[in-house]
Amino acid sequence: MCRSFKSINEVAAIIKNDNKVFAAERGYGDYKGWWEFPGGKIEI
């Protein structure tokens, strides 16, 4: 079976200060309540 996948470019950042790492909790969508590093889609 051949599947077609959509390709998008994204960027993320890992921000560290002393012994702390910044992450954000998702507040919406299928992954609501999960944690992620800040970032997003790259615009042309």
C-alpha cells in the first residue's frame, strides 16, 4: 500500500537556564495536556 504524506517545515528551541529546561503544556488539540518545546511552522 502506498501512502501520501504531507511535508511541513518546523522549528523548535530547547531553552536551558542553570538546571531548568523550558517546556510548554499544550492547551488544545489532540495532544492537549502533553508537554512540548516552544516552536512552530516556518513561514515563507
